[in-house]
Amino acid sequence: MPRHIACLSYDFDTWSGFAARGMLTPTPISRGEFGIIGAQRIMDLLASRGIKGSWYIPGVVIKTYPEACERVVAGGHEVGHHGWSHVPPAELSAEREAEEFALGVEAIQSLTGQKPAGYRSPAWDLSDHSIDLMVQHGLRYDSSMMGHDCAPYFARRGDTVAADKPMVFGETTDLVEVPISWSLDDHPHFEFFRTSSGVMPGLANASGVLENWLADFEYMRRTTDWGVMVYTFHPYVSGRGHRMLMMEKLIDGLGQMGAEFRTLDEVQQEFRTRQAG
């Protein structure tokens, strides 16, 4: 029987993403802190629909807002690794990335009592060492890459890539990749940013984004017997009123198309079972 899964995932960054960009003044920090308000609204919505989401939380956020993060756990949601700081691992030295990865694992253990099953890279920018760290720490899946739109796969490590030579593929690992896409992320659609290199306008009409997101799921239904669509939200982005209404319409629209809502950890487990069978 066809089975089509929707994953609602939440990058609970609060101010950490702004700080990682060097934006440390009161206004951008307060912009991120709105995520505490947004997170409660989102958890209320998910509870009203009986849905468990996957929440990726940087260690600095866990330590800054323990009560808000404890509410995520109390709601039965998955907590995934999202770094210690929100600095992308590709911008860190190998030594510092390893230190931050371990700190992030420790923060989640202190919050949930167990190691995380999955990782999502800050800004979706893995380094050459990131897969190794996930394997070393016993994680079961990653959700930072974009090699498919609706099918998990086993991640590779050690690819050799040069602009002027054919790519040489590395080793296929036992780490499941649950792929994501910028097109299914609220941030590029909605967030306005002014940087030294230009302006990212954001502020898209939510109805148009909703139409695209439902259409992607519909295409998956038409073309696959088993598929997974991962939607990514940031509470400080989608916790705003009209975007909360969009999230509600998305959940209801997906439900009308027969979507089954699962966490990413549940997806990677099911993928492994299917591969073994």
C-alpha cells in the first residue's frame, strides 16, 4: 500500500544564528528571542493535531533557555543535534568542530537523558569532517544534504571534488541521510536580511509558499509508493501570526492528502527496515 510521510522539523535557533553572523546588538538578538514565543505557539498547534515534530536545537540555546527546551521534550518531540553554536561547521577548524560537536551532544544528553539520533548542520553546510563526527558519536542519521527530494539514502564520506576533474566518490556509510531543501525551508522565503554583500528580501506571500509546499507533496504522491517530505521551520520565523495560519493550513492540507506525520528518527528507522527487507 502506498505510504507518504510528512516530517515537520524545527530549527530552534533563537538568537544563535544572528550571533554566528556577528549580529550581536540588541535588535537582532531580540529578533531571535521571538523564537521562544513562536515555539510555544507551534507546540500548541502540534499538540492540537496530535503531531510530534523533530526539533534541532544548538547547545547554547539549550543552556540559555532550559525551560523552553524542556517543554519541547515534555511534548514528546524529537530533539536533534544542531551544533553547539550556530557557526556552520565548514567555517570551523577540525579541532573546533570536534569540540563543538561533543558539547552539543552533551547539552542534549543533559536535556533529554540520551544521545541524539540525528544531526542537522547549522546553515546546512557540512565540513569534510562532519560525517566522521556523526559516526564517531553514534548518530544514526543526518539531515543537512539535498541529494534527493523525497527519498532517504545512505550518506557518503571522503568524496574528492575539484572544479576541473571528474568527481571521485568516497565511502558509503551506515548514516542515513534524510534530505532537505531550501525550497521547503521557511527562512529564505520569509526572512528579510541586509548584509554587507547585499539584501535578501524574504517577506514572501505565505499563500504562495503554501501552494508550493502542498504541490511538492502531491507530486511525491503521484510518483512514488513510499516517500518522505521534510519541511523546515524556524520558530522566530514561522511563529508570526500569518505564518502560523499557513502552518495550520499546511498540516490540514497534508492530512487531506493522506500524509502520515513522523519524526525524522522514525523515518530513518523505517528506511533501514525497508532496506533490510
